[in-house]
Amino acid sequence: MKLCVAGAAGAFGMKHLDALNNIEGVEVTSVVGRTPDTIRSFADERGIAHATTDLAESLARSDVDAVILSTPTQMHAKQAIACMRAGKHVLIEIPMADNLADSEEIVRVQKETGLVAMAGHVRRFNPSHQWIHNKIRAGELKIQQMDVQTYFFRRKNINAAGKARSWTDHLLWHHACHTVDLFQYQTGEIASDAFGLQGPEHPELGIAMDMGIGMKVPSGAICTLSLSFNNEGPLGTFFRYICDRGTYIARYDDLVDGYEKPIDLSNVAVSGNGIELIDREFISAISEGREPNASVAQCLTAMQTLNRIEKSMI
């Protein structure tokens, strides 16, 4: 299978390229970047034949079967639709869009074309969250509360690699999207109650730097989510699952119990890397002609809940 990675030289584009190197039967034949010299040099270093600043150029190639979009959030919807219109399967880094209308249009085009279109909701694939999900499905655990903290220190427009960004990130439509989807995925329900509170906007970035979100599903489980771009200290997202039989804390691909005792995740999946696992699901779904876990249709409910939260903060 031959892939194009758009936004390849960015922090998450490189994560996907590294992950794809571990998957047999896959070749990255094209990469897309912001500036000609930078992306050409990047492609040469990686041994990738084609490099361009124009996604349409890659979509026109016969040696591109599918595309991974690791581009700025504001470009996701337009680019995803262009990929499908060109007959290419597409994996869209989270979030698939930064509003509900664009998300609905992506799902509509996917249904129209019948191609595989997947959203990069990697929390579904992290071994830590997979372990919890498997226990829930087996009837061994029931969530009572998820207490989640998403903390960064980003008072300047920089990415996960500490480099300047060409676009503005968003606590709600990007970072909260992870937890909103995960809460509904783990409980198997759509939030019946959802609201948010946000702090002052950054004077230059024009986005809220602090946010609190509350959700509840019909069965009674609740989720509290705190997000900040103002936090100095450990960065990232930390999930506390308070269950009927134990408490568990997930830190990306690691999991401990409430007493910080590590949980063995070695048999959960073929890799301990969530990005690799989501890429494997994308490729397998294409090969097998099936809907992937985290298809855009499955993830639309998260976008609907985010829309409700956004309206509650207006």
C-alpha cells in the first residue's frame, strides 16, 4: 500500500512516518510540506521519492492509495474531502474539523464515496485505554467517573516539538476532543448532559487558555475535564478512571492502578505505540474493505457533543 503523508515534517507527521516504518507492506511515496526546500530536503533524508507543497499534486499520482493528514486543524475538512473526491482513503489527525458543519460534510462525502475515512482519535488505541475498554466489554469494570487533566504551557504559538506554528491550536476542538470521544467510547453512550466554562482569551492568539468541561451519560457515569495552556509543570493528558472495581490512571501508553502499581499491557496489542496502532487499523481497514474503529462516522457524536459544549460557553 502506497501512502502520502501531508504535514510530514511537523511533529505528528514525523510520528506517523516513524510508525509506518514498523508496518509491513507499506510505502510512503509522497510527502507534502509548507516550503519547497524544506520538504524536499526532508524527503531526501527519509528516502521518499516525491515531495511537494501542493496536496493536489500528490492526489493526482497513481502511486498514492491513501493519505494521512497531519496538517493544521483548519485545513482538515477541505483536504479530507479533496482526498476522497480524488479516490484516496484518508486518515485525518484529530480533530477531523474545528466545527460540526464541516464534520458532518466529511461524513456525508465518506458515505457517498464509500472510501475509508478515519479520524485520529488515538486514545481509542493507546494500550492503556484499550486495557480499560477490554475490561468494560468483558463486564469486569464499570466507569463511575473519569477525571481528566490536559495541561500544556503554550503562551506562544508553538507545536508539540517546541517549534513555531503556522496556525492556532484550540483547547475545545482539539484537546477536549480526545476526552469527549474517549468518555463516550468507553461508556458506550452519548453524553446526555454536557457543558463548559472557559477563562479569558489570550490577547494575541484569540483563544481561551483555560477551560473546564463536565459530562454525564444516561447510565450515570460522569466526566470532569480540566484543560490549560497556562500550566507550568508536567505536560500532557492524565486520565483517572474511577471504577466500581478499582481506580486506574492512564498516561498515554502507560497504566497504573490507584496506588501507582504498574499494569502489564504487554499482551494488549502488537505495539505499545498508540500512533502505530491507529495507523495499523487504518491500513487494515483499507485492505479488508471494512469500517475502521474511529471512522469519521463513529466519531461524529464527539463533534456533536463538542458543539453542544461550545454553545454552552457562549
